[in-house]
Amino acid sequence: MKPVFIAGPCVIESQEVLDEVARELVRLRQELDIDVIFKASFDKANRTSIHSFRGPGLEKGLQMLADIKVRYELPLLTDIHESYQAQAAGQVVDVLQIPAFLCRQTDLLVEASRTGCVVNIKKAQFLSGLDMQFPVEKCRESGATDVWLTERGNMYGYNNLAVDFRNISDMKQWTPRVIMDCTHSVQRPGAAGGKTGGNREFVPAMALAAKAFGATGYFFEIHPDPEKALSDGPNMLYLKDFEGVVRSLI
């Protein structure tokens, strides 16, 4: 199975950031002959603080994503946090992503599955790979024909994550497309004084380890200047460094 690369900014910040990232993804797709999906969130409903930036919202965010799809001919992925968002988002994007903390929410999974989109479920930080059998079954029994799973680490004490790469092999029992979230897996949740910290220096190694364990996709949050990003900056890759990581994986 040819690997898929999912990449983009954590949240929609501006049209300029979306365009800059999209142009680079198109260049890499053409130069390296890779399958690329553009990722960005219209609303980050799970921020640490109520004062944190969440994004432009459903209507404006989906319009901005639709513009990216038309102008750059990139398939799209976005995440949903509420059941009512599924139908509207499903008319714009190709992949609906279920956030890790919500992967057991039956109504959310059912509504995503009814859209006809690919459903990508992130494994919860409190579950094993084997536990993901049941979210997959919920989706398939609700009409989803293509369900993906994503590994993003498990809680390891307070404010930290650890990755058990055996989860990749375990989840391949339930679906052939198992993705490694190489940037969220280096987060330090809530460890930066009201926001999430992280260690982006470990991202390339996380990707290579996942490849060794049989991952069939890779998820990266990338940004032209992560130090100024409005969400997840500490664990995001610099856009300029993304090509080197992709080349190491192909």
C-alpha cells in the first residue's frame, strides 16, 4: 500500500498560511510522486484554555478549505467535534477526522460515517490499539466504507505522552490504513502554562520508527513559523523541514 502523507497547519489562521503550505504540498506531490492530503481545522474545540484561539468557525473555515481544494486540487482532511458538523464538513472535505478524546462518541462516529467520506479515527490516549476494533465497527455498521486509524501516543503520567509502536501492528487487524501522527505524539499536554507544549525535535524519529512498525500513512502538522503559530506550535514541524522528513520515509 502506497503511504499517504497528511499535512497542514493545526488550525486555519489566515489565507496566507493556507496558501503557503498548500503550494509546498503541491510541489512535493509533483516532485516526489507522493499521495498528499491537506489538513487544517476550522475549529479547535479542545484547546487547554478558554482564551486560546480556536479558528474561524464552521462556515468561514469550510469556505476557506473549499477554496484550497479548488485552487490547488488537493484532497482535504478536517476534524469535527460535534455531530451536527459532519454533514456540512463532509460536503467539502474528503476525510473526516475524529479527535482522539472523542473516538468513543457513538453519535459523532455515526454521523461522520453517513457522509460517504473516509473516516479517520485517532486512537484515544487512554486506549490500546486492540480497543480500536469497536470504533471501527461503529463506523462500518453505520455506512462508512473506508475507515482509517491513527496512532498518537498514550498518556504517561502528567503532561506527557509515550508511543507504544506495537499499536500500529495491532490496529492493522482492523484496517489496512494505519497512520502515525508524528507531531501530536510529541506533545506535552497542558504543560506550557495554559497551553500544550511539545518536542518537535523528536518528530523525524517518530516517523521512522512508525515506518519500521508498518505504518501506511503519516500525519504532520506543519507551519511556516511554528513559533508564531496560534495552536500546537511547539510540536509542529517547520515547513522548510518537511521535505527532508518525507524523503527519509520514501
